[in-house]
Amino acid sequence: MSRYVFKLPDLGEGTVEAEIVGWRVKPGDEVKEEDVICEVMTEKAAVEVPAPVSGRVLSTTGQPGDLVPVGADLIVFETDAGVATEGGNGAGIPAAKQSVAERVAVSAPPAPNISSQSVPVAAKVVATSNGYAGGEADRHRVATSPAIRRRAHEAGVDLSQLSGTGPNGRIVRADLETFVANRAGSRFGRPKALTVRPLAVEPATQEIKIIGVRRVIAQRMSDSKRNIPHFAYVEELDMTELESLRRHLNSKLEAGVAALTYLPFIVSALVRVVRDFPQCNALYDSERGVLVRHRAVHVGIATQTPDGLKVPVVHNAQELSLWDLAAQVRRVTEAARANRATRDELSGSTITVTSLGKLGGIASTPIINAPEVAILGMNRAVERPVVLDGAITIRRMMNLSSSFDHRFVDGHDAAAMVQALKERLEHPATIFID
């Protein structure tokens, strides 16, 4: 037998350290090569780190929330004789294992200015949230790992039905496997193994350590709000005509085809409007002190997912028809929610649209998705009485809430852009006129 020391590998994108989110193994556990041993979080992504070898865990480094430098000892294994004594970044791994270490599954972090550089270790990168706007985390969210959430989703298991045996009630792999096995047994008439737990008195307070994806969200939200002087602007839109067009188009759809929402109409109008307001379709490079205006419109779609807020991107939206926009919006948002989005699908946005759907409220003040300089927020559309041509009538109304970086977008230009967008949406035929 021999010792194999696995060091925290270089996770790409200039990473110098990573935060321990959670361990999947403990000293004494037997693991197989490629079993996930822990989850770590860089500034740009959550990463599941697999075992480089098979063996028994002798020791681990760090607790959840601790930062570990790249190249530092992460975990020590006891392995069969002949396996290299040190690892990390593929160093010393036999040829067969080296090929495994070079196979990478990437689900990109959403920061708009991230390059698509590959990760040089066998790590699965789980998309993190872009720090943008709107909403707070689900305070009652089940504590577990992204991988277990994914397995539970594939197995059709509601994780809230499980009782976790991990630290602080965290659901671990064995909990899910036991639940699935018991469920399968009950279908064939075999009795399920029941675990009787005494009733516990709920504590008066609960302390939740902010780590992993939530820590990255908190950091990016704080940076955006602290560094960007936000200018908020809210305008009322009459959506009656657009609603009539939407219903007409949906009535012509074949059975099983997803219905059109307001979002593709708004994006379609937005890509035409920003051509006259290029300062709103831009990114601020703070290191160089340069505002980079983009001719193409890459629209970020703020999306709530089980892992937190993410911003999948519809690239080159200006080239897409209404139906193509609707399809692309559905595709990237569904991929983000299912944790299947690629690095390219979660990066490169130049302006973001956010919506709380039925929870949209009357108005909101969305936080800008840095390094962008503008974000548009859709609020709830409702029918209410308004005065039109001197008479009171019922119209379908919606507020459009927007925020702009006041360093680069003047109040007059922000208001003019929203007014131009309002005109197109209230007269929907103009959405399709260049």
C-alpha cells in the first residue's frame, strides 16, 4: 500500500484559491476513481472534484467555508502499491488516469466577461449565479449538493420528503439511494424500512453559513450596488394591443407547441431600440477605464434556478425572428434550471431583462448585472381602469422597471430609451418594422 496526496488543482481562469463547499467523503471511506470527493467554489464557478485514484481516504483538508490555495494538499488516499504518491494538475498520474484527468464537463459560470478556456482537471463546473437583481434565496431550500439535486430530479424524487443524515440535516448520497430503494421495494409489495425519529423542539434561531453559490451571489450583488450609481426609471405600459396579438398568435399554434409569453416581444422590441441608444448596450471595463459598446445585442435572461440566480444569454438576438427568440429564450432558461447550460450560454450578455412573472408586483429596482450598464425589469400585467380619450375604460397595464449606470447613461437618454420601447410595445406592429 502507498499514500497518494492529491493537491487542489488549477481550476482555470486564473484561480489561485477555492472555497470548500462540502465534502462527500471522510477519513476511512473507500472511494473509486472518478467518485466526487468534494465541491469547491471559485470566484467564477462551483466545481465537483472527482477522485484521481481508487483507495481509502486517510485525511482531508479544510471545512466548508475554508479557502484552500491551488497546489495545497486537499486529500490523502491510501492506495495499492505502484500508484504515484502525489497528484494534482495531473502530475504523476499514470497514462490511463491522465486521460481521465483531461476529460472535462463544463457548465459555465455566468460572468459576462469570462473566456471559454477549458478546465485542466477532471472537474465538473456547476453554473453559479450572476449577481444581478431581484429576489432572495428560498429560505426553506433543502440542503444538499447540486449533483444530488440532479440525481433526484432524474429519479423524480422530491428532496423535501427526505431526512438528511449529513451535518445539519444535509442530504447525502446514501439518503437519496435509500429513499429510491425503499420506494422501488414498496412498488413490489415489499415493506419499506421505517426510521422513527423523536420529535425535536425547533430552535429559536438558525445560523446559516454563507458559502458556495450564495456567497458568490452576495459578493457580486454587493460589488454591483456599491460600485455602480444606479438610476431607476419606471414607466407604465398599455399592453392591451400586444396581449391581443399574443393571444391571436397562440391560438394558431399546433397542439403541444409552447405558447408565446411577453418576453420574446419585449426582447424583439429592445434589440431594435438599443440601436439608437448604443450607450445602453455596453460593458464597462473598469480595469482599463473603457466603455465597450456592442453592435450585436446579447440579451441576458435573469432566471431563478434551484442553485440560485443565473443569467443565460440569447446571443445575437438582433438576428432572430420572434419565434426563434421565443425558442432560444426557452432553451437557455430551461438549460440553466436543469444545470445543463454551457459556458457560452451563461456568458457574454450586453444587456439583461429580468421578470418575476406572476410575482412581478407594481414596480421594482433591479440591480445591474455588472459589467453591463442597463437592466430592464418586467412587472405584473393586470387589467385596470384607465382614462383613454376622455373616458374610463379597462386596459391591460404593466410597469416596466429599469436601472441604468448613471456614470455612462444620462437620465434623459435612459428615459428616452424606455419611451421608445414603450411606443413599440403599445403599437406592436412597429416591433417588426426596422
